[in-house]
Amino acid sequence: MSPLGKYYIGAGVGSLLAIWLLPGLISWLVVIGLLAAPAVAYFMLDESQRKRLRRIRRRGIGS
């Protein structure tokens, strides 16, 4: 399994646990944080870093 897939599974499990264990608004804030963290991190990269990341991901798809 790819590292990205592991992150998605972990975020999904963390989101379900947050909704189940935490009260109302706090749980939804945790869910939004878990799902938004990778997008924010991606947009903080420079353009050259994004290109490198895309190239590495494409190379990993065929293996």
C-alpha cells in the first residue's frame, strides 16, 4: 500500500473516532483539520517542489 493510501485510511479512522468520541463542533473541527492538512501542506510548496512531487508520484504509479 502506498504511503498516501495509508494516510487516507488513517485520516478516515481518525475522523470516525473523533465523530464518535468528541462532542459536536469539536469533532467536526478535528475532521476538517485531518482532511485539510495535506491540501494546505501541498499548497505551501514552491512550484518546483510541486513539480518534483508530481513526477515522483507518477513514477510510483507504474511500480
